[in-house]
Amino acid sequence: MRDVRIEKLVKRFGNVTAVAGVDITIPEGKIVTLLGPSGCGKTTTLRCLAGFESADEGKIWIGDQLVFDSKQKINLAPQKRDMGMVFQSYAVWPHMSVFENIAFPLRIRKTSRRKVDELVARAMRMVGIEELKDRLPSEISGGQQQRVAFARAIVYDPAVLLLDEPLSNLDAKLRERMRFEILELQRKIGITTVYVTHDQEEAMVLSDEVLVMDCGKVIQRGDPEEIYFDPHNEFVADFIGKINFLRGAVLNCQDCGSIVSIREEGFQSEIHTTRTDYAEGKKVLASVRPENIIIYPDKPQEEVNTWPARLVRKNFLGGLFDMVVEVKGKELRCRTPFKVEAKIGSDVYIQIQPKDVLLIDIN
């Protein structure tokens, strides 16, 4: 195992800067996810790390080995970077058996036949496909093909594992199961792993640390809970899960919390929060996750952050109710695992606990 360091990485395609000065450190044995929408630079960053793209500027280290340096003209070929990679398309060869697909990286390294048999058998045991060794890819499922791709990526004990949206071609149920299998495998072998995805839930489940990217830059990095509960800006808050924004300014700030004056069109009120890190007069977004809005059929006793509302939409999603309420002309998204008896068009009350109100700086 080795750590990975990327310093001031820049990659351009003509006049478009796909990666704009990215700095990343991935600790040894950890799994770090590059998360962001299409076109944010996450896959290009991964391809530069792997050596499939040549960056225009910057440096890349794998452990103590400098594998790329634009100034010194160092650019090691992919096969010399000691990395295993799982592609979005799996890239298994249709004319080769499962065994031969997994053995291929060993064959090109001139590994002895006895050692090939030993290492392939070990890799197949790790991913649970021993009984498939003689089958062709056309004779196994998509999930099994993905396991073949994983086994091939780890069979020669690379220092780093790169995963480029490896679950995007699977159905929802299998994708959920494979998340935990990937995590278990990574923990078992302890390999330093870089994972690329646009799926927020995937990133939350798998990562020791998440790097949110946009416009070729890392916008925020942190563990999954930090990214979710303490987003640094509107983009991160909006991209990571669902959220409601209320624009306003800090009216009063004390040690116990703040009061924000909301001045949305139609919805002019005050909202209390336990956050104390913004000065009076500062323009902010008072932000609330849908699961933190409580709906009552009648007015609750507690009046702080409580407003009358009208139920506009209600959808049952199996494990929860997804709803929209209108408060003084402002629509808010709500989610709850509890059955809501109110009908669409009914008058209800909503309440938000001060601890659940996030404040985000308006730049």
C-alpha cells in the first residue's frame, strides 16, 4: 500500500480547462471519492492519475515515486504506475474465459504459470467467483462481470485501486448490494482506493473522505457526515442530497444561537438556528434538509420555527413520504418515514428545530 499525492494538476482540452489546479492527498489504505456532476473534472483527474491522460501541469506521486511532473518531463506509462483500475464498462474481453480475463495482467508481466494459477485463484476467492472460472463473459451476469473486473484489477497486488463509476451499469438493488461488497473488499485488502462517482449515496456509503468537485476544482473535502451536515457553499449543499434554501440576513447573533430574518418573496419571517458563526447583517442561506421539517395536523405547543402551511403534494415512496408544502407562497420539500394522514390541499403546520437549520454564506 502507498499514499497518493496530486499537486496543482491542470488538464486542458483546447480552450476548455477540465482540471484547474487540483491538490489531493489520499492517505495510505483509505478510500477517497471524487464526487460531482458530469463535466466537473473527476474522471479526467482519475485518468491523469492512471496515466491514460497526460496532464498539462502539476505533479503526481504514488508513495515516494514521482510518476508525473510536467516541469521535469516525467510521465510514467500506466503499466508502470502500479495501479489497478475498474472501468465503468468493466472492459472484460468477450473471447476470454473468466480465468484468462483475470490472468491477463499477470501474463503480460511474464508471471510463471504456477504463480498465475495461485494468484488468480486467490483473486477469485476474494470476490466470490471461483465457480465461474471457465465461463465466457457472455455466460455470466453484469454483476458477475463486475466481479471479474475487480479480480483482474487486484490480482497482481497493485499499490492503488482506481474505480471509475463501476456500479453505474447495474440495476438499483444490485448496485446497493455491490456498494457494501466493494467496501468489504477494500477493507479486507487495505488498498489505497480512489473512487469516482456522481451518485451521492454511493459516496456517502463508501468513503473515508469525499472530495466534491465542480468546474475542475475541489470545492470541499471532508468525511461524509461533514459534507452532508456542514456544506461550505450552496453548490455542495444542493448537490449532496435534497435541501430547502431560505434567503435572508443574520438579525441577531448570541452565544446560544442566531436569528435570521428571511426575506423570500411572500415568506417574510424569522428563523432561529443554533449556528453562531455569522456576524449580524451577514447575508446567508438558511438551509433545511427535507427530513428535518416536521409536519403537524394541528398547531404544536412550541412556536419557535413553526408556521401554518398547505400540503401541495404527497407521494409514497415505499419507505417514506415525499411531500411539498407551501408556506406563505414559498414551497418547501419535506420527507418523513411516518404516515401523514393529511390530504393534498389540507392546512397543516410545519416545524423546524433550530439545530437543524444550516447557515451558508451568500458570496
